[in-house]
Amino acid sequence: MQFKNPEVLYFLFLLVIPILVHLFQLRRFKKEYFTNVQFLKELSIQTRKSSTIKKWLLLLTRLMLLTFLIFAFAQPFFAAKESKKNTNEMYIILDNSYSMQAKGKKGELLKRAVQDLLEHSPETQSFSLITNSDNYWNTDIKSLQKDLQNLKYSATPFRLDNLIAKVNARKSAFNKDIVIITDAVGIDENQTKSFRKEDNVYFVIPEAEQRNNISIDSVFIQQTLDSFYEIGVKLTANGDDFKDVPIALYNKGKLAAKTIITFDNKEKNINFTIPKEDFHGYVSITDKGLAYDNMYFFSISKPGKTNVISIGDTDKSNFLSRIYTADEFNYSNFPIANLDYNLIDKQDAIVLNELTDIPQALQTTLKSFVNKGGNLVIIPDSESKVSTLNSFVSNFGSLKLNPASPNEKKVTKINFNHPLFSTVFEKKIDNFQYPSTKVSFNLSSTTPAVLTYEDQSPFLTSLPNDLSSVYVFAAPINKANSNFQNSPLIVPTFYNMAQSAQKSGVNAVVIGEGQPFVVDALLSKDEILTVKNPAENFIPVQQLLNTKVKMSFNDNPAEAGNFGIFNGTKLVQDISFNYNRTESNLALVNTDIASDFKEMEDIETVFNTIQTDRTDTQIWKWFVILALLFLALELLIQKFVK
């Protein structure tokens, strides 16, 4: 037991006063008996005995009354077991990722969590709130009410370690109470290692009632025909016992196709055939799971002619003119001596065809060309200097060419999973006409090969970046050294190496991934590009690259949808944005993350627990009651004891 006002206990010395008074009353006096009262002698002795008992009882009650009264003013209490943590600062981490769209017993998990905060947070409690998208420092529930009521789901996946880092960055002289409200989807134990030992961590993990969910993961061009695209839609079913699901395709707000999907496996691909022209819409499904991944927005630009030049001997480059035909390509070949460097930035792809030497000026220009989104194809010459080639390709990635060797080798393996061949083959094939080379360089690369020799060394490999790719052959492919020009592989290989995914593929940017995007636009210094749709607009980070503009979107836009890239009022290109699908699998709940911390049923329990564990047990009221009790007892003694 401890005292809030221990100095009051000095008044216990006052207990001496009633004792002295009592002793004074018990003083012995000399007795003189008169003859006329002699008969009262016996009665006097009895009265004196009862009076002595009464005085002792009164002394006891007065001592107890005064003692309890003094103790009451000293305010005794029993200290709380966590009383030293009363000064802790509170931080609430609230998961507002899209997995919190799942429905629990009382509705959507995020909405229920927000309602619990509004209803059960003490008005006097100061705290900081950290969500996936926003931070509110040193606030209270009254100040935060409107923000909480308007809190929206965030496209940013829930990363507990990143949010803890924000909390740890707040310097304070006090320890911290950290409350995490999350469904724990996709969280692993490593994300909890950022907690400090002195922090008090509470987990509130609301549970979804049903975890079945179907998501649209991606849309891609399955096959390109003369007048049509065959697009593929990849769906994933997380859970079990799925019924038939309707799926619909919309272009510019109008229904283009509709069908029913039956899930035989966890993953399902379904194809649609659309005209080979501009497409700006989405594909959607209807299921009882999460809503955010039921729509996938995408754009396909009507293919224009691709600009390609080859640099090298004209005779050795004739085969390229049969691949890059005039109906789809603007193709030209230039010997190195006649090359106009001003043409390079206007190209989509450049082929270096068996150059013995690559001038330093050309190397610098091509490095800039690749960084701006252009594809580069390097076919070495048998007389090329290995040191020059290695110095050049090192600008684009980890690749090394070893000296050429005159050993004939066959190309026997195709990487069907490589993006270069993703739309070429309907099924994997093993028997095909194996092309061969007589003289080849040995390539060492960390990236997967596109085509492989029989000895498992690369014949063709790629060095991809965010915007483009550099393709490197291991050998010259002129007819004197190779029969690759006669192989059926040559057409799809060179055709696809010249294509830019952003110009000829599906445009569907994932919000928050930071993937750059390049558009063809010639801007003046005062002009900027804007991304907008009827509901939202923003200005991305942009960099002028001569006739192109490189853009970065960061965490924009706030909501997925179809957008347009505008230069003023002029539409430059259609573009679409989607949410990351990392929150789609509700079966990835990891409740074990709370095993080393305090797991609470809800936020109300958190606040009640903290208050109970840190509130001292006050007992001064009991001493007041006891003082009043002895006061009443004294009155009774005075009245009824003779």
C-alpha cells in the first residue's frame, strides 16, 4: 500500500490527545461520604464500573475514527502493475488495404474497425494513427472523426515493417504502446522484427467469415491475327467450392462480350477475340469475395508502323527487309559510314548487324537510346573485339562474351516462357529444324536465355530494363556462318524484338509499383502531360526525351480505372491503372504473428486492458466509510451505554 499524501500521516500524533483526555478523566479523587448518602454506597460502586467501560469504548472509537480519517486524507492506494507505463505514447496502425474489404460478422472489416475506434476510443486519449496511405500525428478521436469516416481503401499493400519504421522514426523520451489492427493477410514474422523491446504491442486481428475469392490477375495478347487480337484473361480462385462465375468485357463503356466461367482448377485462362483497333475498357466478374479485384482495366493502342533501322553491311542485312515489311514497319539499313545519328532517337528498335567495331560516339548514343525505351539487337561479327563488345554490353546489364571458337553447335532449346515468344506458340514443341552456327562466342549471363545451344550455353539472350530490352546473339547469323536465316524461328524472333510492349501490347499499369512509362510526344519547355479521367486527374513526374516523354506515376492515381494522357486538351495516348493483386488471397492469414505479443479481441478490449493495468486501486474511500462507521458507533455508545 502506498500513499498519495504521505505527509498527512504526521497527524497520527494527534492520537495522543484523546488518550490524554481519557487519562485525565480517570484521575482518582479522595472520597468523603456523608451520613445521608451512605445508603448509596453500593450503587455508586456499580455505576463507577460501567462508566469506566464506557470511557474505554469511547476512547477506542475516537482513536479509530481519527486514525481512519487521517488515513483517508493521506489517500492510500495499491499501485497498478504497469503504473510506470502511464506516460507511454500510443500509436495505432490501421490496415486499410483491400483485403480488409472482406466481410466479418458485423460487415466489412475496415468499416467495423473504424466504427470501433469511433465508439470506444476515450475522448481524452491522445494517439497517432498510421494507415497504408496517411499519417495523423498527436491527435485525438474528436479531431480524427471526419478523417476516419472518410477513410478509403488504399492501393498500397499492407507492409507492417514499413509502418513500424515510421513509428520508430518519431523520436520521443517515452516508451510506446503500438496497436495494430489488421487481418494479417500476407504478413510474415520477419515484418515484426522492427519492434523494440521496450514497446508494448497489441494485435487486433478481425476475422473474415468467408475466404473464397476470385481475382482477375492479368490481361494479355494471346495471339495477333491480321484483323483481330485474341486476348487472354487470367483468373485465380482462392479457396474452394466455386460456382460458375459470369465474366464480361467492356470497351469504352459498352458491352463487347460476355460468358460464364467454370473453375476446374485454381487458375483459369479465358480468351476473347476483339478487333485490331484501339481498345479502352475493362473486364469484370461477379463473385461474393473481395470487390477490388473483380475489374481489370486495360488499354490497347491500334498498332502503328514500327520504326526500325539496321546498321551494317547491306548484303548481310537483306534478310531483315523480308521481316520488317512496309505494311507494318518503317525499315531502313545504313552502313556505319553513312549513318545519320539524328535518326536514332526516332526509332523503336535498332539492329547492330555484324559490326567489326562500334565507334565510341555510337556506343554513347545507343546507351541513351535504350534508356529512353528503344530496343537494341546486337549481332556480333566473328572478327569483333571481345573487349570492345564487353565494354559496350556492360552498359545494359550483367553479360560477358568470351573469345569466339570455331566449333559447330546446334540451337536445340526454346524458352517458351520468355516474353519474346509468349504469343508465338500454342504449345511447346521439341521437334523443329535445329539451326546451327560454325563460329560462336560463349555468352555468360545472369538472365535466362531465349534460345539455347545443345551444350546449354545461350545462343540468344536478353538484358531487360523497365522500358526496353537489349538482345545479344552469340554468333554471326550470315549464311556463311549459320543457317538461322532459313529457320522458321527467325521471323517471330526478329519481329518481336522490334516491338515495344507499351506500343503494341496491353497497357495496364499497377498502381504503386513505380514502373516508368514512355509515350511519343514532342513538348515545348512550358508544356506538361496530364493524366486524367472524369473522376480524377494528376500530373505525373515526367522527363523530356527529345520526341518522347518518360513518366513515373508513384502512388497515383488513387483509384483504378481507364485514363488518358493529355497534352492540354489533346489526347496523346490511352492508359489504364489497376490495383496490386497481392491482397486477393484471403487464405494467407497469418495469425501466428501475434503469438509473441498481446492479441486482443477488439479495440475496446485494448483500451480497457490498458486502463485496468495502469490504474491504481484507490482505497481512501474505504477509510472514509470506516471513519463514518466509528463515528456512528461513538454516538450509539453515548446514547445507549450507561
